[in-house]
Amino acid sequence: MDSDTPQAGARAGRLAGRKALITGASRGIGRAIALAYAREGADLLLTATRADALAAVRDECAAQGARVALHCADVAQRPAVEGLVEAALAALGDIDILVNNAGVYRAARLVDCSPEDFDRVMQVNVYGAFHVLQLVLRQMQRQRRGKVVNIASSAGKWGSMNQAAYNASKHALVGLTRCAALEMAAHGVNVNAICPGFVQTDMFDEFRVHAEILGVPFERVIEGAIARIPLRRALAPEEVAALAVYLGSAESDGMTGQSLLLDGGMLMV
Ligand SMILES: NC(=O)c1ccc[n+]([C@@H]2O[C@H](COP(=O)([O-])OP(=O)(O)OC[C@H]3O[C@@H](n4cnc5c(N)ncnc54)[C@H](OP(=O)(O)O)[C@@H]3O)[C@@H](O)[C@H]2O)c1
């Protein structure tokens, strides 16, 4: 543990005493979840590929009183994920909550998408989630308890232009969530997913390529996207974090196998 703040269990909050592994914690939605979990009393193992950004989030979480360990890993690399889960168990003892959040986006028309780009999106968003999920579920099965929060996307529920690889990867994550939930229910482990719509993060900027493909100014594309949202706005990462706290806490003990849309009403299915 990098922080010498109070022992686990001594802090208050909806996640007091829980130990959480959060991937993609260096910025955006993952950072917001790390901060919310720290505020609610959890101890954390944070991971991403960039050490500098991760260290900054560690300091913010430690300022909330959380005990925080860091371990950099590319989730697409199985040996790196094995090292990550070993590091998490060494630092935390158990893993009560896994937040599978690391993800990448590539905009391209399906007919132009290179096999390399398609592969990279699948490697990070599907295989990465699978590697972490499988190794952590083995541990949760032994513990006979646990919560998994997969960060999928509204793109896992419908079709959208110029992002076939991303949509396919998020549909896969929704499927993985259901199958894991079915197999793990008897072991006391809940597995759910959040499907955010538009969230203001660095990933939002990747839409510039989408705008180029359409031949429409970026601002017009964003206006068009917002116009399709009944609440008429993008979400803040903190709003996704609030749902991730619920799914990581005992409050959601009765829920498993769900992929919850959090998108300002963009999709009503
Ligand atoms: N923003 C949205 O509108 C939106 C909507 C729906 C769903 N989502 C999903 O929400 C999740 C977080 O997205 P975000 O918007 O917060 O994106 P972001 O700001 O681009 O952050 C992505 C995070 O994933 C990490 N990451 C990327 N590739 C990785 C790899 N190979 N191994 C380990 N970590 C990796 C990044 O860390 P490093 O750079 O240090 O590697 C970073 O911490 C993603 O799964 C995304 O698909 C986002």
C-alpha cells in the first residue's frame, strides 16, 4: 500500500472495508470511480498503462483517506494481467469489487477498418476484460463473494455509424456479463455492467475522426448527438461513478446479469 492512512474497516461509507481493483483508473470514468470508491471507504488497487497519470489519481484518492496501491499493466497482455492480479492480492489481500473499465475507441467505416485497428479494440475491450474477469472471478469464487462492474457502453446495445469494432466489442462485453453472472451466481458473486451514453472524457474527442468521415464539423456532430438525447446533455464521469458505487455495494445484492443504460434517455429499451 502506498498510503499510510487509516486501516481498512476504520473508515465510514457505503464501501467501507471493501477492496477494489479498478482498471483504466488514470483518467475519465475510471478516475471518477476511483475517487467515489475512495470517498465511500474502499481500499484500492488502481491500474492503467501510464504511471504518471495513475500516481496523480492515487494522490487524490489518498487525500480521501483511502489506502491505495498502483500497478501498471496493459490489460490486453495476459502475462501482464496475471502480474496485475497477483499485485492486487498482495496489496489488498482479497478483491471484493472488480471494476473492468479500461477501454479504447477507434472510429472507422466498417469497410475501411484495418484488421490491426479491429484487433486492438477487441484485444483491449474484450480480451482485456476477459483476462481480468477470469482471473479475478477465480479468486472471488474461492472467497464465495464479490461484485463485478463491467463498463460497457450504449454501443453494446445498438448499432452506430463508423464504430463497428467498438460496438462489436461492447456487445461482447454485455454478453460476457450475462454469462459470468449466470455461472457465478451460485458462488455469491454479482456481475453487472453499466452502459453509458455520451460521457465528457478524453474519449469524447475521438469523435473528431467520426466527424471527418462524415465530412461534418465536429461541433455539428456533437450537437446532433446531443439532440438525440432526451435530457439534452452529455453525462459527467461522476454520474457513472455513482452507479458504480451502487453496483459495488451491498445495496445491489439482488441484482446480477444486468447491463444498465445510463445515457440521458438516448435509448429506451
Ligand atoms: N466517454 C464515453 O462517452 C464513454 C461512453 C460509453 C462507454 N465508455 C467506456 O468507459 C470506459 C472508460 O472510458 P473513458 O471515457 O473514461 O476513456 P478515457 O478517458 O480514454 O480513459 C481510458 C482509460 O483506459 C485505460 N486504458 C486504455 N487502454 C488500456 C490498456 N490497454 N490497458 C490498460 N488500461 C488501458 C487508460 O489508461 P492509459 O492511457 O494510462 O492506458 C485510461 O485510464 C471505456 O471502457 C469506454 O469504452 C465511455
